[in-house]
Amino acid sequence: MIQTLDIPQYGSSTQFVRDTLKAFRNQYILLNISGREVTVTQESADRMVQCARQAGAGMVYSDYLKTMGPDAIVPAPLIDIQEGSLRDDFDFGALVLLTPAAIDVFLEADLAEFRTAGFYQLRLAIQRKLPIVRVPQPLYTIAETDFRTSGQKQFDYVNPRNRDVQIEMEAACTEHLKLINGYLKPGAGAAVNTADGSFPVLASVIIPVRNRERTIADAVKSALGQQLDVTFNVIVVDNHSTDGTTDILSKLALDDSRLVHIIPERTDLGIGGCWNLAVNSPECGRFAVQLDSDDLYSGPDTLQKVVDKFREGGYSMVIGSYRMCNFNLETLPPGIIDHKEWTDENGPNNALRINGLGAPRAFYTPVVRSIGFPNVSYGEDYAVAIRIAGQYRIGRIFDELYLCRRWEGNSDAALSPEKVNANNLYKDTLRTSELQRRIKANSNS
């Protein structure tokens, strides 16, 4: 017999989940985690049970269909879960099947009590003991109610209105990391001596760019306009632009010798490859500071604040805070993204749960040279940041330093569902790799 129950993905307490499942301990349960109406057939429910039995799984989820209006039904494919899929917003769709074995695993686990993270604890508990499998075919239908673009949705997790929920999700994730030996104790990050080595300048602003003739001059002028107490330069890696970007940069470089304009010999570089080229160039300074080609620093003192943070000592990476704004620099919701969920005590662990660490990002050049960026154009910064977080100290600046402009030219303004899935799958792969590295390091210590 299959029972159908409602347990929302967000807002369910540990006790509520426990009490609800206890009454159906020996049964298969279809959980509606969406709070929306789901249309599912008995045949689809039986298919999920069949897949669970074949895989010895504790939980099964599937692709689905969504109605976008009276005459439009579109597929909604999902992605496979991984060991490092620790995001509390991992998309399971609207409906998941729990097996009796999974219910036993959860009810027998000794877990902290939370008001809103109950489902997250449930699926992490299952993930520790039993397979969670995806059926790559649509097995039910829901009516779509959120028609925002990907660029509008991607910052939901750092919206201040969701702060209380995020604190609980962090605690639940930390609980999970401790149970699987992936937890980093406070103070585990190594300090570095950033005075070591010889560099041509103290700091370099790094700007990878391709086809940004509308914004590149603003970005470069924002960087060159920084007021720093020592020498710095701006390294722009112009990745074979085909619009007017190259001409704009050539003219700016003639007017200011601090602008280093690099055009790669290779034609296969992503943003990460451009970063590697910049930080390994002989012109790169002791600290490499990020600026995207369509963004701006908030004021002329941004670079000074970053350098001063490095001077406090020991940091391999410094991360600031930014304000979301439109092309005309008018503030957009949710406004300031300060990532105050970061703490020195637990930030390195929580970094595996969240989708980003903030901006601007700045690196001690020898460390980032040793790690290297993956040659991709999405997640390249996150890959380096979680690796640094797992090994070194990170300094945070919670004041606004950066203006993140959202406009139709952004590469992530309105992604297709397939591209969103590909991006999420890649970041989960990064988390899996880093989590496995941490577990191995903890086992060897």
C-alpha cells in the first residue's frame, strides 16, 4: 500500500516529520514536498516503487511535466543526486517516494531538533545510509506557479527574509558533515605569509572579457580609478572579442600604462582559463582581485579595503559584499548580498551547502597559482573558493564593495532549464570532489 502525504521541503520541523512518518513506518510513502497540486497515476507510483526495489533505494524522485497555461505542457527534467549534493534547495521536483527502510533510517537517527529543516534532515539521513535514485522519465504533472527567470531566482537563498531558515539549514548540513567525517574543525585553515615572494605590483585587478563593448570601459575605469597606497595594475584578458571591445581596450591602454591588455593565443579558453592566464602572467601582482566585465567597484577605496584585509595577516583569499543593481545602478531586490552566513568557525563547512561565496573575490597569487582555475565559464570561481576554504584561511569584508549589474546581457540572466541543470550538476560535482578530499584528509589526520 502506498500512502500520499504532504511534507513541505521548507518549513517542516524535525518533530513533525518524525511524527508523520512514524504512523506509516512499514509502508511506501509518496511525499508531496511542493505544497502544490500534483497529478500522479497509480502506474507512476508503482514505477517508483519498482525502481526503489531494484536499486535498494531509500528515496526515489523523477522528472515531471509542468503546465504553463491552458494549452502548454513542458517537460521538467532533473539531475542525478551526488555525494556532494548538499544544497538544501536541491531540486527533487514536487514528489518523492520513501521506502520503509528509509523511514526506519530517519526514525532511528539521533538528530538535532529544528523548526524548518526537517525534510532536509530526512533526505540527508537517507543519503548517508541508502541510495537516492532519480527516474529519468516524467511520472507526474504539476501546474507551474513561479515564472521568474533563472537570474531572478538564483539569489533566493541569500535573501535576508530567509535568514532564519538558512541558519537551520547550515546547522543541519554541519550535523551531516560531522556524521560522514567531512567536517572541518574551527581554525583548521592554514595561515600564509603574504609577504613572501617578489611581484611587480602589490595588487592586480583581473577582468576576463568577451564582447562587452557596452560595459568594458566602465569596468576598466572603475578599476583604474582605485586609490591605493601602493602600485597596482589592471589585467584584462580579452578573449577574442568580435565586437568593439578590443578597440576600446587598445585605446584605454594607450592612455594608461597600468592597463595590461592580453589577447590569448589559445581560442579555447573559458573564464577560468582566462584567469589562469592572468594570474600566471609576469605582470600579476601579489594579490589578484576580481572584477567582472559588466560590473563596477562601489567606490575608489574598494581595492584599499581588500589590501588592508590581506595585511591583517594569514589570509589566502578575501571576499567582499556586493549590491544587486540594474544597468543604471539602481538597487534591485534583494539589495546587498553580504553572505553573513559566513563565520570563521563554520564558513568552510557551510561553503559546501551554498551556491556561492560572494564578491569581489581576491586571492593571494601564489596560492591561486598552485590550485588553478578549471577552464570553464561557470563555477570556476566557486571551484577555487571551496578548495581554498578547505585548506586555508579566508577573510571576509561585510561592507559593500561591489556593484553587480543585472541586465539582459548577463550570461546568466535567463537560462534555459537544461542550462540551469548543467550548471547545478557541475557545482555538485565540485562539491563531491571537495567533500571526498576533506573526508580523506580527515581520515589520514
